[in-house]
Amino acid sequence: MKSQKKIRVAIAGVGNCASSLVQLVIQSYGKRDKVNGVMNKLIGGYAVEDIEFVAAFDVNKLKIGKDLAEAIVTYPNMTTVYQEVPQMNVKVSQGVFRDGIGENLLGKIEIEPDCKTRTYEDISKVLVESKTEVLINYLPVGSAKDTEAYVKAALDAKCAFVNCNPELVATREEWAKQFEEAGVPLLGDDIKSQLGATMLHRSICQTLVDRGAVITKTYQLNVGGNTDFENMVDRTRSKTKKFTKTDAIRDVLGDNVEINVGPSDHISMLNDRKVAYIRIEGTSCLGMNFSVETRLDVEDSPNSAGVAIDAIRAAGFARDKKIYGAVLEPSAFLFKYPPKKYHENEILNTMEKWLRSELIHEAN
């Protein structure tokens, strides 16, 4: 019997999200299409267990050189260990460091000095040697220069790129064109959470609008205790995150609604948990005023992993089908700021059609 093909994956940024991602894949071993709590059991014939990690990059001196299984539980990672991970025979390589860590985190993370002189060619070499097919970008918010280095490395090594952070890659025409010319898929930007505040906020707003309500103002406050939130306390670094989250809500409500959405504060005692507060105000028939308030409490990193497994498999499926450049339908379903936006009520159906290959011809 022919063995199932694997998707060979490299991770840029071995933080909390990477930890949850690896745990989820390991937990799926032997379960094939019987993994609970995931959106899609199979994508293009790939189960979660068909994701194979072959390389990883970080700039934290404590993580470099360690097996990936050890690195994902190395300080300052703090997400819950739901699944023990055995040795994976994947050593964490030196990453690129230009702007990946903000000033407020430099006291917590000791940067490997050699990472400051690493180039995208160095990253590309590792990708080629490890035969990486998909590179997933989990760099911190505000890593514009470092993200660009990994984008160039993916292009050079001809592997698909999944952009989980809010730096604009898939939505930039010049990058999408280069990936199309290189013959590799590109997905992004800014990955949604499986049970996320943006998803919930959009859905509530769309439901109210569909019922004839006129929404006049809304806000979404987000607090968390992990290094992602600590990093975003620096507003110069979090501006891209605020932009992508705000745009996701504005896409539903239009330009004439007062919207305030974004990361709000870091509260260390929350650890890897995130709490979101959503308020929506508006009017209905006869000018009746109404308001809706919602509180969402989740663990941040597993929430990301539940979507990342679909993004990786969508990238693998796109490679198989020779869909190159920005892959539109999965990006719209899985990311906050995709290259092409669909009506909220159409996103899931569009993704499902794409998975059935009915919209393959529209993917570029």
C-alpha cells in the first residue's frame, strides 16, 4: 500500500503558537480523520498527522540548537502542555534578527549575536537542505524586516509561505506576483483564531446588519498575558495588528461606523490566556437604541494552532494542484486581512467549494 504523502514544514519563530501547533500535530498521530476539535479533518487528502516538521528558526539563544520538542517548552514560552512531544530530530536553527523583538522584551530574551548578521540566503539554505515545502511565519507583531527576510528565503527555496503575523505579504501585489512567478503558493495575512474575537465580532455584526439593525459604534478590547501581548504594549509595533483587526470589522460595517479595535494591554497573570470584550451599539426600527456586550475568554496559542493546521494543509493542497501566488479562498477564510475579501456569509461556503476543487481556476 502506498504511504500517505507528508507536507514538510519549517517554522519561523518557535514561540507559544509554534508550541501549540506542534502539540496538536503530535496529538493527531494515528487518528487520521478522527481528530476532534478541528475545522477540517482532511484538506486535499491531508490529515493533521500528515504535517511533518523538518526545520525551525529562532533568535532566542536558549532555543537555538535544541531539538524542536525541547525548544517549544523553553522560556519564555508559557502555553499549556496538553501533549507531551517526543524528540523530533529537528534542531532549531539560527534565525534572522533585525526587528523581530521589541525593546520591552529584550530583557527577557537573550538574542543569539550571530542572528544579527544572518541573511535570507542562510535561511534559504536550511530550507533547501531540509526539503521544506511550506514555511509558516510565526514571528512577533512588528517584525517587518525579519518577515521580509523569510519571504525572500521562501521564494529563493521555492517553498510555500504561510504568513500568520500582520505584516502585509499576501496582500501586497509585488509579493504575490513573485510567488506566482516562482511557482509556489502564498497564504495570509494575520491568521485568525479558531474561536477568536475578530471572528465572533464579525459574525455578531453581520447577524445584526442582516436583521436590519443600524450599527453606529463598536469596540473590541483585548488583554493577554503572553509575550505577544507584552510585545504589543509598544504601540509602534502593534500598529499593523490594530490595522488588520480594525479592517476586518470595517469590512462588515463600512466606513461610517465608529470602530475601535485592537490589542489593549498586557496582564502577566493571565499567562497564555486572552480575554476580549466586545461592545456594539446601534438603532433598530422606530429609532430604538440597543447595545450588545460579549466577553470571550480563551487560551491564545491553541486557538491559533487550530487554524494554522488548515493553512498549512491548504498550502500543501495548492502546491499539489499547481496553484501559485496568493491563494484567495483559504486566505479569506483563515486570515484577518486576505488579498480578496468575501461577504461574511459567503466565506465558509467559498472555502468548502475550493476544497472540492470547484474554484481552483479562481485561485490566482
